[in-house]
Amino acid sequence: FLSEIRSMNLLADEEGLTLNSQEREQLKQLADDYYASLTDADKAYIKASRDDVYTMYEAYHRANKLVDELTKDVSLEISDSEARVIQVQEIAVSEDGGRIFCLNASLMNGYRDCGVAEIYASEEAPGQERTVLTLACFDLDRTISERVLRFNRTNTEYRINVKDYSAYNTESARDAGYTRLNAEIVSGKAPDLFCTKDLPVQTYAARGLLEDLWPYIEGDDELGGREALVQPLFQALTVKGKLYQIAPSFLIYTVIGPKETVGNTMGWTFEEFFAAYEKMPEGCDVMNSYMTRDSALTASLCLCVNQFIDWEKGACSFDTEEFRNLIRFSELFPETAEYNGADAYQRIVGGEQMLLYAALFDFSDITMHTDFLGDEAVYVGLPGTGGNGSAFEVQQGLAMSSSCQYKDAVWEFMREILDEDYQLDSVGLYVSGFPSNKAAFDKLLEEASTPELDANEKEIPRGGRSAGSGAVHPIYAMTEDQRSAFLALLESTTAMRYWDEAVMEIVFDEVGAYYNGDKTLEQVTANIQKRAKVYVSEQS
């Protein structure tokens, strides 16, 4: 990344491109704001002065300005997989000067991939024409980009063209890309497959735009069918018997608390939560010190918004006591908050904080949370959100368009992300989270449960993690109790974390009137219901 920025600035020097005084002043303000937000520990770690920060801001902005200038007359509706930067080690020209070759290298799944390529103008490309498949996305993920590149290099019948709809978004129209994608779908120009990040999968599924993927998985003998996958995740992804997206990895969002505070079971009602909260010391925070009422309401909605919406029927139920309790819950959090670097575990033990809101990314998270809160730590989940109060979130998901004419070819591309070897190579490199392939999951689980021993057969830490105070806590192998508690959480989680920008906007447009005392809670939820009903019916 830094080498690319440097290269672009050298080219900017050649082009004579400079920044004007207004741009420099804005960058100075941004750099000052960022530097002021750093703690002393941050400054000591990065070893950069305020001037160094400004220099980086300037270089980055100048590189982007050059790209904008060079592409102002060029259509950017091209494939990211075809327009990319590669490292060229050597260039050779044939004796007659008619052909040019280069030795190039790129990074694929953590390994250096080298090859010899011939450079030619696109209209001179040799070989037969290949069928083009369109992949729609909002900000292309690096791993998916590498996979598209490899597919296009090796498949002789098809090539994938990536269309990134986030390129249409602007400050004044942040959903312009989504609007354009919908317009193209309506006009009969739907893409062949989608990256599901920031895609409203459930609304698209309700409209019949996505293909059910279970038949492809069940018919894939090499993959191993349904049994090859982590069952709780894919059961949660399944909607009325149909599977509309797949992913190589997943996270679990949950809330953790001491047994003496939350009891011994996963999942609790608002009544149970409020009763427990009343017993906490005065001034005790509900959760992490950086959480505000907006972020608490957002976290709750992401876990349970689908309890209030039936996309297939085009109906919703926000004017209910359950939804009003969500808003009452958010009132317990401050309007504003700043992350102060405090150790959340020490705050819980000291009675300053009741619960820990956590996203479990890998097995070291399991040992860290329970090591510091003790074996009495319970995955209690968010109150009032249904089930065990926790939810899955997938990483780098893919979906197939129901109108795609080349579904077998699309599945050939998609299926790889479910492969055991692919996931073991990718998870920990570019893919965060737990593997969705059961064999890969089981292998990493076994590794995380096996102690690392020194020469004296004494267990040694396999690494360390910081909890915010600056101190690094050692991470050891999972104990049998920790392993059992995590597997119980996994098996009992049935919800998917879901974000719908329009629903969030409706809720936050209205809820402020209640926070400010301008309207009653009943009036606010009635307004939310009225607006959400129109939106949901339009999407279904």
C-alpha cells in the first residue's frame, strides 16, 4: 500500500500535480484531529510526529487526486480483477520487437504467485471470446479479488467482470450505488452473482432475486454435501428451507457476564436484565465504556430486527412492547462516550461495568474472555433479542442471481470458498473468523485445545492479547470447560446479525424525539411502525 502511494506521488511530480491551499488546510485539520486523538502509548508505538501524520495525509490525498485526474474521461465500469497493480520484476522484448513479456508476481492466499505474461492491447488478445459473468459488490474484498483473478487466469470458457457499485456513492447520496443496482435489476440487467457484504440479502431473497444454493451443495459430491458444513451457521442462514448465501467464515456477536450477575443460562428477557441491573453498584456502566445509547440500540437492532419484520409478507411490528423495551434498554447508556483505554475485564471485576459486548473472531477470543472473567463467565447474550441473545455474522459471503443463465459456471467459482483446504489457507491471512467448513473448523478447534509445551513439559502461552489497558494478557490453550461452553454457544445460536440501512434510518430519525422528551415512547414507535410498514411492503 505504501509503495503504491509513493509510486503515485512520483507520477504526480512528473505530471506537475499539486494541492491548493484549501486542500492543504483541510488536510492539516484532519491530521491535527487524528494526532490529538492518539494516546501517549499510541504515539510511542507509531513513532510519528504531527508533521509525519500530515505528510501521510497529503501523500494519500495527492495520490487519489492524481487517479481522479487521470480517469476523469474514462469509464470506470471495468473489472477490478482486470485493472490491478502487479509487481513486475523483469520486462523482455522479442528480437523482432513485436512482442513484450513481463515476469510478474502477486500474493495469493499468503503465497507468492509468479508467472510470465504477454502484454498486448485488448483488441489484439489471442484466443476465443469467453462468456462474461458479472459480479456485483460494494467495495471488493481482497480475497475475493484474488479469487476472481485466479478464476480468470485458469478458466477458458468464462471470465468474471467485477462491478463495484460503491463507486457511485457520494457524500450527498450514500446509497446511490444500491439505487443503481436495483434499477439495473429491474431493467433486466441483473448481475450473475453478488458479494453479500452490505447487500440486503433478505429483501432480495423475498423478491425472488437470489438462487437457492442447497441443491448445488447437496449435488456437490467432492464438497461432501450439507454434512461438510458447520451446521448451526447454515441452519441460521437458511430461510424457510432455502439457502441464499454462502461464506468461508463467520463471527459470533454476544454478551458475556459473570455467572453471579447474569445467572447460568444463555439468553434472558428484559425483565431479567433490569432486575439484575438494579443490583449493580451505583454508576456502573451496562457494557463497554465506549458504548453510547445509539451504538447500544444499533447492536440490539442488528441482532433482532428480523423479529419485527416478515419480508415475504411485507409486514412489520415495531409498535410493540418488545420493541419499546429495546429503546428503554438503550436509555441506560450515555448519549456520548469516549474510549478511554480502560481494561474491560478489570472494570467488570471491580463493579464498574456489568457486561462485555464481544465479537468472537477466533478461538483465542474464547480463552481470553473466560481467562480474565473466570470459568464462571457466561455467554448470556443481549437481553430481549430472542433465542440465546447471540447472532452469527458471515464474512465474504457470495450469492447467485436467480436470473443467471450460467449457474453451473457461477457455482464452480462460488464453491471454492467452502473447500477445507481453501479455508485453512485463507483463515488467519485475509479471512477473519471461524471456518464454515466443518473439517477445517474441527482442525483449528483441536489445535486451539492442544497445549503448547516447553522443554520441561510446562504449558507456555501461544501469544498475547491486549484488553485496552496496554497490558498484554497471555493466551493459553482452551480448557475443556471453555471448549464445551463455546460449542454450546455455537449450537444454540440461531440468529443472523442483519443490517438494513433504511430501517436504521427510520428508527434513528424518530427515536431522538423520545430521547429529547418531545414525544412519548408510544408516539415514537407508532411513527416508526407507520414508516417501516411502507418501506417493508415496497421491498417485498
